[in-house]
Amino acid sequence: MIKVEGLTKRYARHVAVRNISFEAGKGEIVGFLGKNGAGKTTTMRVLTCFLPPTEGKASIAGFDVVEQSLEVKKRIGYLPETPPVYPEMDVASYLTFVAKLKGIPAGEIAARVDEVCKRTSIDDRKRTLISKLSKGYRQRVGIAQAIIHNPPVLILDEPTSGLDPEQQREARQLIASLSGDHTIILSTHILSEVEQSCSKVVIIDKGSIVAVDSVANLHNRKKAAETVLIEVAGAESLEVKRRLEQVAGVASVASRESREGTVAFDVQSLEHYSLRPELARAVVQSGWNLTELRATGESLEEIFLELTKSEEPKPEGEVATK
Amino acid sequence: MRNVFTICGKELRAYFTSPVAYLLMGLFGLIFGFFFYSATAYFVMAGMRAQMSGQAQPMSVNDFVIAPLLGNASVVGLFLIPLISMRLFAEEKRSGTIELLMTSPISDWEIILGKWLGAMCMYLSILALSAVNVGVLFIWSKPDWRPILTGFLGLILQGGTVLAIGGFLSSLTKNQIIAGASTFTVCLLLWVLSWVSSYNEAPWAQAIAYCSILTHFEPFSKGIIDTKDLVYYASAIFLGLFLTARSLDSMRWRA
């Protein structure tokens, strides 16, 4: 459905996106993950024909974004970072305007507007001026606008940014409910969002892709050897460390900061060892209180941080001035 | 074509759901009303004096009231039109809604034409106010309606030209003040260019004066429709819209 090959976007002074390639099949939800300024918005703007690529190709449903932009535009729904709404219009007339822009036949417009209002639960605000809507409602109007012509591809740029946790949850549910008929690309810097709603993750850092994989595979990458956090109360740090190092399968033990009265360690296992039962037994048998024991380095957040860890960030502008 | 009307309707709605339309109409109504009053009051006084001195020929309403009035309207227009055109693209660029338009399945030309037409409709509704004043003259006198019609045609063409230029300048910036001020400057320059020919007879001076927007308006107010004036306005409008199209396109590669 979406195919990006060797895409590069160069602005006057810097390269925003460098040689990225990925694909998304029908019905997939692809999470575009990266820090601010990583190149997420630029990539989306290329896919929506707002910006042409400097090099490389991108196509949607087989249509090239440069050569057949009109065909591409018919097949995408796009929610930019700030919802593109006109504050002086009310919700219904705004959606009617967008429906006309997207080429929906005049007879079907009213029905489509009703349907997307229901779908995004804004039908109680249809006659409200957009300038009077809260941020959460505006975002929903933005999503309604993107799906009004029922496009096969949806491109959502940070659909949950600026919403409160309750609204974020609602927005995620809404996006998940759309996944059946649409291929969705959404960008975000919130990791839990990707974990919850996406089938595939593209992690992008400083304009380059560092990983393209399913969420499950990303988790498995770290599974071979595990890191365990263990916290023990009422014991001497050195003593505990010595005891833990004796447990079978432990590769290393490193102490870390902890609350008062407790000591904590990161325990690294050798490959294919599951440490937690053994560690628990060792602590309890020594007569200490085990207060916490959990595997770390498994959440997407930690995988993400590890993948985007930069050696020493050098802004390109600086190099030029020296 | 449907897309052009969609955009045009949206623009018109934007003017009339904000105070902009009413403010502009109010300003124009006030200023034009004052001109109208001055022109007729002066005409009445001059007419009485002519009668007393035994002049047999009645004075022409067309020459003494309507022609100068339409000339004034065209100058007031030059000041008001930047206020109409400044928001056309600058507002959408600032609020990000330009992304909606440019990622919708419509062409740049449809966006540009729609916006220009919307602004034209706004300008026409302002101009319609002056038609009320001129209409009053028909109650107490018998002015010739043909120069009035050509005069309004001239005003419409002149407005279209300035709106096309203003739209282009608005597409260059996100800032409405910059768009408005630069359009105003260009309008003023186009107006005063005609002065060059009054102190210099050289061909280049004539050429510069030819570019003046008012030089081409004057024949219309006298009831003359000259092809060269029509060509001037039509090409100026096309140039403005064409530059806007190039400017929108440049947003894509300049970013």
C-alpha cells in the first residue's frame, strides 16, 4: 500500500531525511517513532505530496507521489501536527467544506459528515464554532476530516500530542477502530502508544531508520540475555553483591541507586538463563527481605533509547562554521 | 470548476463570519458617502450660481458628480483592497490549513482562482454600496447610464488587478501585516507612476506612465472602453495569478 525507497529530503541547510526505505501492507498500522526533529513530519509530508523528495521514490497504492500526485491525494487522509481547521467555521460546515474538497459527490456529503461525526464522537458539537472547541475536540475534528472520504491510507502526524491521558486513550481507541479498512501511518514520540496500537514500528533517528520491525520482534531482540533489577532491604550492599554473584548464570552484578534502607543491583545474565527464581531463592535463604525483582531492558522505551543512543551529537551547522 | 467555487465560497464565508467584511464596508460607505455629499453639494451650489449669471446650458451630472466620484472610489479602492487580499494565503500559511488545501485532490490553480474570486466577491459587495449612492442621483436627475456602467467596469477590473497582486504578495509570507503593507506600497506606486508623464515627455517616461493603474482607469470613467486598457488589466491580473501559482509551487521546494 505504501512503499518508500531510498527517500532523501534535503533542505537548504540540512538533511531532514536520509535514504530511508520501508513498506506498509494493507490494513497495517505503522508507528513512526522518533525524537522531535528526527524527520517524522518531513517523511509524512513527502508521502502526502506536500513536499517533493530530493532523492528516492515514494508511492501510495502504486501511484508515485511526484508523478501522479492527484491520484495519491485522492487516496490519503492526512492529519498534520496541528489540525488544519478554520476557527471561524462550525464543525459541520468545516467537514462539508473538506468533503467537497476531497471530491465526494454532493448527494453523499451530508451522510458522510454524519457518519464521521458519529465515528469520532463529535456529533454533539456539530454546530459549535471550531474556535470554541477544546484541544481534544479539535483533534477529533482533525481525524474526522482525514477519514471523511474513506481513504485507503491514513497519515496521522502525532495524533495524540497535546491531549490529556483520557483523551489520548480515546484517540488510540479511535485509531485502532479504524485499522480494519485503512492502512495507517502514525508518528509519535510516545512509546506506549506504539506498543498498544501499532503492528509495525519504524524507528527513525536523525533522519535515518534505525529499525523496522514488528513490536513483538523488537521485544525478542533483547530476550536472549536478560537484565534483572533486584532490590533488597535490610542488608549490607557488599554482602548482597557477593551472594548474588554466586548464583548460577549471572554474568555481572552492578549496584545502582536505591531508596534509603535498601540496596539495588542490575544483574546481567549469561545467554539463555532465566535468573529470577534463583535470585529470589538466594535472597530469601540469606534471610534478607526481597522488595523488588523484575526484568528490565524489555520495554520498548529501553529498546528505543538503546537504538537511538547517539555517540556524540554533532549538529551539521556547527561543522560548517568551524 | 466545482473546486474553484468551493474555495470561493469558503473565502467569502471567512470574510462575512468575521468583522472584516463589515468593517471594510463601513469604512468604504463612510468615505464614499462623504465624497458623494461633497460632490453633490458643490454641484448644487455651482448650478445655482450658473443660473443666476444667466447660463442657459444645464450642467452635466455625469461630468461634475459621477466621473469625479468614480475617480475617488478608485483611489479609496487602492487603500482598501490590501486589507482584503492580505489574509488570502498568509493566514492559511500561519495556521497550517494550507497543508489541507495542498494535500487535497485539487490543483494549485483551482485554489488560486477560488481565492481570487472569493476576494473579488468581497470587493464587489463593498463596491455595491457606492452603487446605492449613484442610484440616488437617478431620482432627481437624468444622468447618462453608459459612462456609469463603464466606470464600474473599470473599478472592477482595477480591483481584480490589485487583488491578484495582493494575493501574490500574501502567498510570500506568513505575516498578514507584511502582506498588507507591501500590497499597499505596490498600489501606491502603481498609482503615482502616472505622474512621470506630466513632467517628462521621453518615451521611457510614457512607458512607465503606461504601467500606472490609474492611467487605465480614467478612460473608463469617461465612458470609453479601449482595448489597450482591457489588455492592460487582463494581463496584470493574469501576471498576478501566475506569480501566485509559482509562489505556491516554490513552497514545495523551498520549504
